[in-house]
Amino acid sequence: MTPVKGGHPLAEIRIEAGERFTIRYNHSVEDAPIWETHSVDEKGRIYIEEERYLKFGAGMGKMPGVGRMVRRGPYEVIEAMHMPTGNFVLRIGSPGVDHTLMVHGRELNLSAIAPHTAVQFSARPISWLTKMRHRLRQGSTPWNEAAKQ
């Protein structure tokens, strides 16, 4: 995840094919939480898999032919989307919008470290050898937060 205008990545995360990451934020109009879950395939392509929200807001809702709408408790969920996004740009909102990256049981509040910054999410496959080098250098953690450096 790198600022579009250049600079050091905000985070580099190793994600195996099929693993998921989520971007959670509060809708700017409805002030209600939204979760967007993505996956990465073995070629490094990014897909949106699911959107979950408490209440329907501007820009939310089902797209014809993409996924299926279900209800999970109080949440409206569009599941089974598996729609390719490729590399994508996210404009990180203000604190209060709280764009938060969630992966491997950890959270990184992007709004706290880079509000109003456009960042590009991208993925690429890495070789087995590169994976082993990362493990030796960084221990077993798949998460490198550039913001902590």
C-alpha cells in the first residue's frame, strides 16, 4: 500500500493466495460502519469478495450480476462477489472515517497515520525463496508496517 504521489509504503503485507484482507470505515454520509473484504489470487490479482454494512447508504447496494444479497443479523451483506478490482486506489478519509486495514488478526488505522492520502493497493506473487528470506529477516510476521519504521 503506497501513496499515489510517491514515498515509502504505508504497509507491506504478505498474503497467501486465497487469504483475505478487509478495509473497514465509517460511511461519510450515514456514519455507519462498512466492511469491504478482498482476496488475492496466486497471480497477485485482487478481488472484492464481500461488502457488509448496517444500513444502506449512498453508493452502497447490489450490482446486477455480482454476488448475492443476504442478511446476517443486523447487517446487509453482498457475498460471493469475487469481482476483480486489480490494483486499486483508496483515498484515506479523516479520523472519524477511520479507514482501517484488517488482516491476519491485526488492524492498522490508516486515517490515523495518513488522512487525506490517496494510496494504491497492489499485490504481486512472490517466489518461495523470497518468502523464506522474509521469514528469516522478519521472523514469522507477515506484516511490515512502514509507519512504525
